[in-house]
Amino acid sequence: MAEKKNTLTLANPVKINGETVTEMTYDINEIDGILFATAEAKKKSAQGMKNMSVSAAAEFDFGLHLYLGYAAIIAVNPSYDWADLERMKGRDVVDVMGIGRNFMLKSEKDSTESDSDEPTETTPESTTQAPATSKRKG
């Protein structure tokens, strides 16, 4: 694989499979439907909401963001388990939540960007054309 994965450096290393892990690779583009659904189920379970379907808008669901961050790590580290990542603490938890948040918010931004050279501003252009002789000399 020539593609470079992102790396999260942990402030609080975690023991996984008998080894102390100080860095974790992740890739939000490797989150598939199964990982997404599992992340949502794990989040609900952690919150004690196994059978509840009421949730905040996904953009503001910080618990979901955390578990989607875990999913991005698991996607490229299949030997890691959800329970391994749930042992993370401190600033590392916030950093993983940011990974999941970027997954949720990035999709809208990416859909507006294209390969064209057209500007991506959202300001509408005026439909009224100024006459060519509108300049006044004082």
C-alpha cells in the first residue's frame, strides 16, 4: 500500500495485545457501513441506550464522533478491539473524537469541491448587467 495513513500520537500509551502502543494509524476513508453501524451501536451501549433510537443530529453527537474515530483506527488496525480503544484516556479521547467529527463534517465539504477551476464561493452573481457606458466623468 503506497497510500500514507494518518498517525495519532498518544499522550497516554495503551497496552494492546501485550504491547505498549504510543502511535496509531487511522484512515476515515476506510470506514464502511459495518464499521459505522458498529460505532453507533457501541456508542449507544456505552451510554446505556441499547434499545433507544433517539439521538442528537449526527453532526453534534460527540459520542458517535468518538466511536467513529475508533472505527477509523480499527479499519487499518484489525488486530485492535473496540475494548482496547475504550481504554484510551485524557487528551487522546478528544483527539480520537476529532477524527470522527472530521469524518462526519468532511463529506459535505468534499461534495462541493470538484476538479473544475470554477470558484467555489457561494455568493450569487448579479443577474443585472451594468451598461458599458455607465462610467461618469466628473
